[in-house]
Amino acid sequence: MLELKIARRDFGQPVLGEVFATIERGDRICLMGPSGIGKTTLLNAIAGLDKSVPEESVVGRDQLRVGYLFQEHRLLPWRSLDSNLRLVGASDQEAESLLMQVGLSGYGHYLPDQLSLGMARRAALARCLAVKPDLLLLDEPFASLDPAMSGELKALIAGLLDSHPDMAMICVTHDGGDAEILANRLWYLDGKPARLQWDDAVEESGLIDGLLGKLRSLESPSR
């Protein structure tokens, strides 16, 4: 579905090194690694938002619909939730259905600033789903949420993935518990410049924390 052939990227200092990987339909990838290592940079490269990464470095993106849930919800604050969804192509009926799917039935006339952070994230997720994505990118979707809101959003995303088995996902997270619930594949980014130090299927639950402990013990000593 998508092939990464990223050779290098510089921010004055090298951030991404060689990143070679293939993403298939139904892949649920949790992307982990130390803070500041380049996880969001990699996600932006995959989404096509980083124009310093050549188009040919992400093969197949032009044939895919991509939904991106940023760390900030990025909903237009002067437009209602219904209007935000219509802007990306949802009909009135589709907007209502999408808000219902994310637990916001009846909130279509609300402005984003009238919502809690957790509700705004769910509304932004509905906007992602409105484009009928083949690939869903999530950049730390549970950051700054209290445990209850985080758990609700995690369960919601897991349910949406189950109901769209062909949709692929890449989720940036620092929490192995997120990978236990969401992932069938784990990426671990580390090094200077950053490379995928681990790319493998998650075959058994309960093993991720142990694996992460080993990977983190090998983190670059220069940080």
C-alpha cells in the first residue's frame, strides 16, 4: 500500500536517517522512541507535509486518502463541528453519523472552543474519518488527557479500526499500554540520525513492555 524510502533529512543537524519500511492494509503500527527523536517528523514526511522530503521517498501516497489527527485538534474555531466536517466533504447526514460514531451525537452545532479537550480530539477524529482514509495518522492522540478520557478515546479508536479492517494506522505514542490495545506492529525510532531500530509484528500481548525496556536500554548514550 505504501513504501517508505527515506534516505535522510536535515534540520541543520540530521534528524531522520535511512527509513525503509512497507505499510500494508490493516497494519496498526505504534511508532515509539525517545522524546524529540523525530517521530512527528517521520509522520509529517509520510503525510506529505514535509516538503524537504522528496515525493519519491514515500511511494504510493498519491493513491491513498490520508487522515491526520494532530496533537492540536486544528478544527476551525469559528465554525461548528458540522461545518468543520462539511468542509472536508461530509454531507449533513454523514456529519451527523460521524459525530455519533465518536460519541458526539447532538453536538454538531457546537463550536470547538465549547468542548473539552477530549471531546475536541474526538471531533477532530470524526473529521479524519470524513475523508474515508486508507491510512490514519495519529500524533500522540492521548497526550494531556486524564486517564478516563484517554481510555475512552483509546477504546473508540480500537473500535473504529475493528470496524474498518482495511484501514491502516500509524500512532505516535510513548505508552506501551497504547500499543497493547491498538497495535499489531511496533516501530521503534532511535539514533542520530534516527532510524527504525525495530519493525516487527506484535504477536503476543503482554510482551511489549519487556521489549520496550530492552530497546530503551540501547538508546543512544549521547542524549
